Amino acid sequence: MGFLARIGGLRFAVTVLTAMTALQMTLIAFGNITGFGTNQAFVQHVLAMDTTFRSPDMTWRAITSPGLQDTAYIVIIAWETLTALVLIAALVAWFRARDATARRLSTLGWVMWVLLFGVGFLAIGGEWFQMWQSDKWNGLQPALQNFLVATVALVVAHLPEREAVSR
């Protein structure tokens, strides 16, 4: 029953969520670093607003400077990499049974994730740069999926742990 109690508990669930999200963010960052040009085009088009409805009331917000576009993309990659490192550190802390440190690091990693996808992609990309108007460069669905994963993980990590009741 001890093994079942360990793998059926909240601590195990949060450890698994930390592992999954650490792996996912590591792969996201790795993909953007090794395939720099792939998502660079996405960032360029979203910032340039060149596939939106082209309303002059909105397109004044566009960033068309390649230097600024590349800087924004590099900042995104750096944030992804830092988030991955924080989540990896959290996973190590979970494995070492340093629960308080692990929970804080997992929380920090998921808040960083929420900031990237919620603030960066949903709010700034989706609304400020009107990404929702683009048929080709609309990343709102993947951003929402990532935002929800991190939000659910945050909620689960902060559920109160209850003692197991034996029957």
C-alpha cells in the first residue's frame, strides 16, 4: 500500500506535471534555438501585422524593423530557456524530496510559462498585434493550450494535501 500511496498522491502528480512541462519547455526552447528560422518567420509576421485586416487604426502598432523583430524573438527564446531551466531545477528538487523548494520552483516556472503564453502570445500577440485576424500566422490556439497547461499545473500544485484514509 505504501507504493500506491506514493504514486497516487498529490506530490507524485505535481512531480509528473513538473517533469512533463520541463520536457515540453525544453523541447520548445531547443526547437527554437536549433530551427531558429522556423518560428522567426512567425514572430516577424505577427509583429509586422502584414496578414491582418490592415486597418490603419490598428497597423500603426506594427513593428517592421528586422532588428527589433529578431530581438523580440531572441528574448522569447531566452525566456523559454530560463523557464525550462527553472522547471528542470524544480524536478530535481522533487526527486530530492525538497518539497517546499520544489513547489516554489515549479510555481515560478509555471508563472513564467503563463506570462509567456498568456501575456506574450494571447494578450500582446493576439490583441495588441491582432494575431487573431491572420489566417496563416495565428498562434492563439497553441498559446491557449500552453496557458491552460501551466494554469492547471499551478492549481494542482497548490491544492491542500490530505492524509490518506485507510480502509
